[in-house]
Amino acid sequence: MLIVRAELIDDTCGGTLGAIYSIFLAALTTEVRRLALEQGPNPTASPAFWGEAAKAALETLKLSTAARVGHRTVMDSLIPFAEALATEKDYERAYKATKAGGEGTAKLTAKLGRATYVNDDGNLPPDPGAMSFVFLVKGMLEGLQSVSS
């Protein structure tokens, strides 16, 4: 599920979204490797493990973009995901935070990205980049649920 969704996002989304995903996923890979090495020969990929990796990857990503929550970008869903997974240590709660962040962009005025060029009459749909991350996390959650059942 996750790979199918990631490929769909890669094939259909433009702008800086690809760069944001690339930086975040590269940093996430680095953090997963680091944490696995710290745990020794039998690392456990628990929600806490992934939360710690996601939070560290987010901090790396923040060095490369000024976008933050409230700017009507992918960061409106990505930041709540990483923070919720790190604090709640629960995939379902992290997904709910991601979804709320993505859907909440419908009420925001764009401060960065291509959306700043769109006439905002107060009736825009949620930000496509933010919703693409919601879509990605939903695929992750569905994949985890199918493995555990």
C-alpha cells in the first residue's frame, strides 16, 4: 500500500513537494539506521522507535525549509505526524493528527509555495501537498493493519 501511494504521489505532485519528501525520507533512513545500530543486534521497530526517527528527520528537514504549521503546505500534515508519533507512540493517533493538519489547511491562507499565487476567496480545498502526506500515512497505516491481522 505505502509503495503504491508513494509512486502515485511522485507521479502526480509537482513543486517543491518532491524535494521535501526526498529530504525527509533520506533523513528518516539515516535516523532508522542510527537507532537500529544503537539498539544492537535485535532492534525493535516499534511506534516509539519510528516516532524518534521521524522527529529527528523532521528536525533535519526544518533546516532546509522555512515552511511550518500554518503556512498551508505539506508541513501542516508532516509536522503533526512526526510530533504525534514521537509523543503518542501510536500509529493511529499519528494518522489522526496528520489528517487534522492536512484538512485544516482549507482554512489557511498560503504563506509559501505555489498556493500563494491562487486567488484565495476563502473557499479553497485543503492544500494538495498536505493531503498527499495524509494519503501516504493512510497507506502506511493500512499496510501495518494488514500485517498485524
